Amino acid sequence: MRLTIKDLTQTFGTTRVLDKLSIETGRVNSLALVGPSGGGKSTLLRILAGLDIPTSGTVTFDGTTLQRDEVNLRLYRRTVGTVFQSYNLFPHLSARENLILPLVHVHRLSRDEAIARVEEPLRRFQLHEHADKRPAELSGGQNQRIAILRAMVVRPKRLFLDEPTSALDPEMTAEVLDMIEGLKESGTDFVLVTHAMNFARRVADEVAFIGDGTVLSHGPAESVFENSKNSRVAAFFQQVLR
Amino acid sequence: MSRSFAHLIVAAAVTSLLILACFQVPGDWNWSGVWEYRQKFISGWLVTLGLSLAALVLSVAIGLIVALFLGAQNPLIEATGRIYVEIIRGTPLLVQLLLGFYVIANAVGLENRFVVGTLVLAAFSGAYMAEIFRGGLNAIPKTQRDSARAIGLTQWQSFRLVILPQAVRLVLPAIAGQLVSLIKDSSLLSVIAISEFTLNAREVNSFTYSTLESYVPLAIGYLMLTLPLSATSRWLEKSFSYER
């Protein structure tokens, strides 16, 4: 994917969360958004995922600019996948039904086709034994992996992952990170908001450091993590990577 | 001891005590006089059953629609829902029935008192249902709507497939209670001369002068309507239940 953001501003009331944020990536498989909490990463990701409409500015993926109306944004959301920090699975449905729902009701597969399509990924990620359980009966890691599968089974153009491991304990974090690393190997494009810096460094083709609603540093992972000229960015990494 | 066995034991104990108390009532019981009018009880019970069923379905629909009004962004729509709920909840059903039949139905040329009665009863119960549904809908976290939008569901699909099934589980006990009230409130339909269960029992009383004998069957008849409803609600609660 190739992402171009121009002068993106998002205000909530009098608070300016994104302030004329601009970025232009090369052709990348994966982009990580890192930086301090409250800096605007998640707000940016929600706009990229078509969940929120920015106050002003444009977002362009591979030459196509995101529209600003709900109908077109919904069509756009059907072509991408989003994974949330707190999974947001539907608690009244089993894991399998969570996966089938978008296939049947959004992508118009028959129920049988949908069931067939989710079977292989469920097996591949060792989740088929749990497929008939509801989210409350699954661990956090299992829930998050189901949530990632739900976003993947519709064969999206790209995925947006919003701090997918920050609600998980270390063991579960590992199983989710393995799965995201698998995404990279399979060639699925994704944008990832994360606090797992070492992981971001490992999987992301490019990293953007977002702070105070703007891009403080951007480039290949190594250059951002180690050679950032911005003093705030350097101080941040010194703090979190020591 | 199983739960249903315990229910049976307690119900039997209460019934026995009531029967014992009945034997303490001075004077003779006159069941034969009332038995002659059994047909009146049966027809009244059937009318109450039919009216209640129709009003029950309608009131759930009204409740849901008004609950959506109450949560609407548009202030005019919200105000419509709010004023409806406040007027209905703030006035007696008796007055609503009289006004509904003699004023509103008359104005629009609706003459069938059964239809008017059912509509007023449904409108009355619907206002209470609306508040119950609204509470249930509001209790569903915003992240669920987010998630539904993220996978590309339309607003209506999100409501039907994600929000409503979760809200129904939350409101089921309260809705069942409201429906039981609706069945008992249907006794007020006698004021617009509908021959429902209570009115017929009262008539039997005036023919036979056997007050208790006329009203005891009434209690049993209403229980025959409300107990299956409670049982169904508990069964639904169980089949809808899941941990959050």
C-alpha cells in the first residue's frame, strides 16, 4: 500500500487531537504508528479505517482518496478490516458466528459458504476447538485472535490494528504478535498502532512517531528508532527502550 | 431438591392455606349458582386472552419504536417519543380508555370497541415498554456499534443483529413483568363495555349475589394467563443467557 495524508486535522469540541498531520509513505506492507498516549495515534487510525470523518484534510490509499460521507465510508469499510484493543467481539454469538456474520450479512456469502471459509483459518490458528464458545468463555488472547480472524476472513485489502495487545498479559501477547507476524509473511498490508516497540521495529516497513497530533518522525524503522533528529522522539525511545 | 419441585411444594402449601381460610368464611358457599354461568366465564376469559395477546404483540412493537424515538438525534423525534411516554404514564388507563373510545376513535370513525380497546391498552403498555427498551439499548457499550460499523454493517443491520439481541436479554425480565401487568390491566376494558373476563365475573356476581364464588374463578383464570407467560420468559432468559 501507499499512503498519503495531507493536513489532517481532527477536533473534538475545542480539543485539537490531530493538527495538520501529513505523511507520505513509500510502497509498504506494514506501517506502525508509535508514540506517547494521547498523541493522536488511535484517532488517526480510526480515520484511516473509515470509522471517523476528519475535521479537515485528506487520506489517500493507493491513489484513492477517502470520501467524507457515511455511505461511501461504509462501502470503504467493507473492503478493509479493523481490530480493536478490547476485541469488541459480539458477546451473544459464538466465536464461529462472529466470523460468519460479516461474510453472510455484508459480503453476501451463503451460510454454508461462510462456514466453509472460516474453517481453515480456525484450524490454522488452533481456534477450531473453541469455535462454538462465546467470547466470555475464551481467554483474552483467543478473543483477540478471533477478532483478527474476523477482520481477515472477508479478505480485506488491508487491516487496521489498534493496540491489539495492550489488554493482554505477556503470554497472550506473544500468540497475538505471532499471528500479526504471520500477516506480514502472507503479504497482507496493515497499519498498526502499538506500544510494543521491539515488535514494531521487527514487523513494520515504516514507522511514524505521532505526538501532539502530528508526525514527529517518520521513515524506515531503524531510522526512527535509532537516529531520530527530533529530541522528543529520541527522549521517548531512551525512556521506553532502556 | 429441584427448583420446579420446590415451586410445586410452596404453591401447594399456599393453596391449601387459602382453601382452609375459605372454610372459615361464615355462611354457605353457592358454587352451583355460579356453575350455571360457566359459559360466561369461558367466553370472558377467551376475550381477555385474545385482547391481551393482540395488545401484547402491539405493545412490544410500540415500545421498540418509541424507544428508538427516545434515542433519536433529531430533537423533534425525541420530543415526540418523550411527550408520548410522559402523557401515557402520567394519566390513568381508565381515562385513556374513555378518551380513546369516546373522543379519538369517534373522531376518526373507528367503531369497533375491541379494536379500540386493544389499541389503547397496547399504547398504554407500550409507553412503559419504551422506557424499558431504552434502558436496555443504552446499556449496550458503544464499542459494539463501533465494531458493527467496522465490519461494514448498515445502521439497521447493526441494530437488528448486534444491539437488539443483546438488549433483549437485558430487558426480558422487566418486559415479562410489564406483560403480566398488561393482562391484568385489560380488566379495565369493561369501562367501554367490552365483555371481558372481569366484567363477566362481575355480571355473574350481580345475577347470583355470590361474590366470592364469582371472583375466585377470576383469580384462577388470570393466573392461567400470567403463569405461562412468566414460564416462557424464564425459558427465554435461559436460552438468551451468556456471560458478558
